Amino acid sequence: MGKNLARFKEIMGEVYDISHASALLGWDQQTYMPAGGAEDRGYQLATLAKIEHQLWTSEETGRLLEDLEKDTLPTLAPDSDDARLIVLARDLYNKRTRVPAAWIGEFTRLTTEAQQTWMKARQNSDFSSFQPALERIVEMNREYAQFFAPYQHVYDPLLDMFEHGMTTAEVQAIFKQVRAEQVQLLKEIAARPQVDDSFLHIPYPEKAQWDFGVEVITAFGFDWQRGRQDKSAHPFTNNSSIDDVRITTRFEPDSGMSALFSTMHEGGHAMYEQGIDPSLRRSPLAGGTTMAIHESQSRLWENLVGRSLPFWKHFFPRIQQAFPAQLGNVDLMRFYRGINRVEPSLIRVEADEATYNMHIMLRMELEIAMMEGTLAVKDLPEAWNARMQEYLGVTPPTDALGVLQDIHWSGGMMGYFPTYALGNLVSAQLWEQIHKDLPDLDAQMEQGKFNDLLGWLREKIHRHGSKFTAQELVQRATGSKITPEPYLRYLRQKYSQIYS
């Protein structure tokens, strides 16, 4: 290894040490930190963010990158780790140098405190108490977008943070196709007799829910020597290294399976991080490539595995043992149909697969309107409720069940929501290929065996970290770039069976 490359990797190691230390403070903030610590935690995270930014954008980092591109990159195989590191680092460096360190510090401090404000506002169902913080967050996101002008759309720089290479126009075109197909499917389902899921909306002991979720993701392959689970107001995954990946779940009083599917979802994120090649640690390559790929992993384990009939042919006797009073008189097919019931609902994370993307499209449209300035933050609850009624036929009775339900805006993550729907598309596209490569997968799941499935994902997706773009990774794994057709086929096949 040349001297310049060795020095560059040393700097990157320091950058990601700071980033991971910040991640650990962020995890603590949402799990165990006392509420009174929010202000000082904001300053701590802001200081670390500025130091990280200064390392990234230093004259030495820029000079090393120029030398590596000139002298080292031409000598490397294009898909080698070092070549991909240099290419990715150049893109990140170019973005970082457009953003002032002072903005980074202020935005980090603002969003740290805003998350505590959001938690209180959600608890009290009081949007007005969160409104000033969100107004400032929207204002700062507009400032961020201006750092990248000119652009095709003001939303593009925000989307690019989470889904590099994808534009607002491209996502809108995909969503337009998906929405038309899903609306038609929902009409057909609505014309059929509804399935019964009443057995899910009774009290389930919290400890038994926790224990069963742990049993399931252990069977999936979650490594407890390199991960843990805790409770939080909103489920999330946090990694302070590929060997320290933490997930959280939450419990809903009237939704007996909520914590289980939350655990499966976050477990999917975590297993992605745990599967990254150790040789990539402490570098820009040591993370998921984009959030669409990340969400494909969480949605795959939560839905394509966790809501499938082969999975429950194995685990249904176990869950009946865990909850005999609730499920002792429920048979397998009634349970399977119940957990896949299609019904427009208020809460995104509780939404069924057939309506979930409608929640995402609603949020993206509202984010775009706020960024364009055509929707004032003060009018957000009214706009939210109107779109919920238009898209799903339900109107939230409170802010907590409506505009305040998600943590993302308090963390400044505008541009993130579209990746959930894109992740749905990728998950189904991977699923089709997995079944071609593992034709006995259903039989394996019926036996509670997931080693081959996890092994396929490790080989095709996880180990590469951020070496490849989302489109490159999907192309390499399936032979095609991201397309909605497999997802639409999956929905129609599944719900044709459930709703006859």
C-alpha cells in the first residue's frame, strides 16, 4: 500500500471513529438519556459533527484525494476495495466541502433538541409545541439545498443524501406507476369479504412479546455478540461499528404483533450491517450503500419472510405456546390472513403491505411542498389529515396518530421517506431472484432454517457495504436495475390468495 493511500485510510478511520461515537450518543439519547440532558447532548453532538466535518474537508484530505486519483486509481482494478474507496470518498468530499462546518454544528444541535421536543409533543398530541422546531428544520434544509444549486428540483439534494443518484423526478415517475396499480388492487380487495384480525387487538403480555421477537431474529441470524435490543419511542437501528449494531422496538397496547414485526424489521437492518466485510471497517465503505437497499433488507425480513405462510407453518405452534390465551383457539390460516389483513390505517409502521406505500407517497408530497414553500409548517396537520382522507379514507383524530407519528422530521431527515417505498420494490426484486437460486427456500422456512437465505444476502448484498451504488448492486444480484414489476406481481399473487 502506498504512503498516500495509507495516510488517507488513517484519516478516514479517525473520521468514522468520531461518526460512530456520535451514533452511540444518539442511541443513548433515544433509549436511556434523561430528558433533561437534551440541551447538553445537542452541544456534544454538534461539536463532534464539526470535528468530523473538518477532518473530511481539510486541505490534507483534499490533497491526498487528488494524488490518489492521479497516481493510484489508474493502477487499481475498477471494482477493487481501494478503487471504490477513492471514488466514493471523492463524491463525499465534494458534497462535504459545499457545506459550512458552522451549518453542520447548528443543524446537529437543532435536531438533537428537536427530537426531545417531538417526543413530548407526540406524548401530548400537541403539534403546536413542535412547530417552531420543525419550521427551523425546514428552513435549514432549504439552506442545505442551496449549497448544491443549481439543481433540477429543490428536493433533489435532500433525496441524494439517502438515495445517491436518484432524482425527485425519477422517484415520482416510479411512484406514479406503483400508485395506479396499488389503487386498483385495493379496490379489488375492498370488494371481497374482509378477513378477521380481532384476535390481534387484545392485550398481549409485553415480556412474552419481547421474548418471542428475540427467538425469531435469533433464528434469522442476528448476532447477539455484536448487537442488542432496547425500547424506544420509535423503532430504529444504530451502528457504532459493524461489531456493535443496536436495535430498538416498541410495544403498542392494542396491537399484539407490533413489537414482533418491529423487531424483525430492525433486525433486517442490523444483519445487513453485521454482514459487511470486516476489511471495510472504519471507512466510508463500511455501511449500507443507500437507504433503499437498507430498507429492502428490513422489509424483506419483516414482510416477505415474517408475513409469509411458510414462516408461520414453523413458528405458529411456538407463538401459540407463547400466547395460549390469545391464540389457543386460532388456527394457522386464520392467523396468517389476520396478520396480512388489508385495511387503510392511521399509522405507517403498522400499515399492511398493500397500503404502506400510500403513506410514503403522502409524506414525500408534503416534504416537497414544504421545501418548495407552497405548504407552511403551521398548516401541516390540516394538509396531513386531508391527504390521509384522500389517499386512505381515514382521518387522524389526534396529532399523535397523524402528523406527529414519525421521528424523522425531528431528526432533520427530509428526503428519507421515499427510500421505504423504494426498499419495498428492491426487496421483491431480490426475493424473485432468491427463489430462483434457492428453489427449496419455502421448505427451508417451514423447518425454521434461514442459513441459506442469510448466506445469499451476505454474498450478494451485505458483504459489499457501500462499494457499489444501489443500481449496480441490484443489477449484479438480479440482472436488472430497480424495477417495480416484481413488487407488483408479489402483491397481486399474495392478496389474490388471501382474499380469494
